[in-house]
Amino acid sequence: MKEKLKERLDVFSDAIIAILITIMVLELPVEIQGQSVHYAQLFHAVGI
């Protein structure tokens, strides 16, 4: 049972890392207005 749980955790962590790397390499349009970031536009670009 421990082996199966460890295998699932490894697969899950690999998937999370793959998603993070994909988001990092995307060119996301970030609009900075004054001193703040326009988060609504950023989330829309990511697809959330």
C-alpha cells in the first residue's frame, strides 16, 4: 500500500511541476497601472 501511495504522490508532484513550468514559459500580458498589477487581466490570460 505504501508503494502505491508513494507512486501516486510522485505522479502528482510531477504533474504540478509540469504545470508550473508551462505557465512560466508562457508570455502572459501583465499590465502594470501605477504601482499595482492588473490581476483580472492576468487571470483571464491564464484561463482561470
